[in-house]
Amino acid sequence: DSGVTQTPKHLITATGQRVTLRCSPRSGDLSVYWYQQSLDQGLQFLIQYYNGEERAKGNILERFSAQQFPDLHSELNLSSLELGDSALYFCASSPGLNPTEQFFGPGTRLTVL
Amino acid sequence: QKEVEQDPGPLSVPEGAIVSLNCTYSNSAFQYFMWYRQYSRKGPELLMYTYSSGNKEDGRFTAQVDKSSKYISLFIRDSQPSDSATYLCAMSADTGTASKLTFGTGTRLQVTL
């Protein structure tokens, strides 16, 4: 158990809908990262927050948004869902900005029907 | 062309064999090199990391980085059935302000009895 928690574990929804994925980082960690894992693209970086501030952005679609709250938990919002958004979404956290200290949560499996 | 290339396998070896897993990359800004292990339906867990070039050993695992060839390797000695998993290489540049990871697609390893 990495100490990173993600809810829900599974999510099944329809095209066009909006969902929110939640991540609680390890105690004391200030950085939160979101990654998407699909069969054809592998594990892709979406976005990073450090102490509430956006620090890096990957190939995140405009339909997706994220934020990190004052208590350091983070939410990833996915809207106007398409079939291709079906994937595993992972959250990771680290104490600071060292890339070697990222610990991943168990993931949220999103299925868009 | 992807920034990080990794042979997807699957790779099947008998118990006790030496396993060699490799990645190549194109971005010369990468300074941090990580290996993650991912069991089915679980989040990736960090195995080892190396900063810049060189070797690092941890028990049965050895990581090597050759920056001149843009080539990294992970060796597993005396492989065990419990090593059966997908192995992901990951890399990051030393920006000091952000720490996104760029992953290879992963190599699926099966260690048979």
C-alpha cells in the first residue's frame, strides 16, 4: 500500500457525461500528479500540482481539468466523455519536486459506454 | 516517434534466469531514470532509480544508464515467479520546478516454474 488513495475504484458512465475522480496524497506530500493509462498509449502524464499550484501540464484534453485543494487532495474532472476516455487513471504523490519519489495510487478504472 | 521506446514483450523466462529489460530514449534532457513494476490491475511501484549515467544495484536488481547511447537497462538475477509483472521505464528532466515522468509502454515479463 503506497499510502495514496483514489476513489472511486471503478466508474461506469455514458458518453457525454461528466465525472470527478478524487485523490488523497500520502501524508505530508505536497505534489500530486495525474496519469492516464490506456492499452494503446501506455502511461501518459496529464498534470502536476505542487502545494495548490499547477506546475506542469502534459497532453491533457481541454475537456479535462484538475485542481488541488488547500488540504492537498486533488480532483480530476472529465467532461463530455467519449468512448476513447475509457482508461485507468492514476494519481501519484511526492513530498516535493524530486521525480524519483513518486508513489502511485491504486487507480480508478473508467469505462465509458 | 515516441520519446521513450520499450519492447512490449511478452518476455517468458524460466525461474532462475537472468532477465534483461531495456529502453531507449530520444530526449537528451532526461537526467532521472526510473524502473517501475506494475502487477495486473495495480498501480506502478518504484523499483529503482538512477541519476545521470552509471550503474546501481539493489539485491537481485541492477539498473544501468548509458547516456551516450540513450539506452537504459534493468537486469533481474535469479528471477522468481513473483517477478512476473509489467516493467515500466520512466524518465524525467531536471527542471527544478516540475517533475513529470515520461514512461515507456512497459514490458510484460512471465517467469515460469
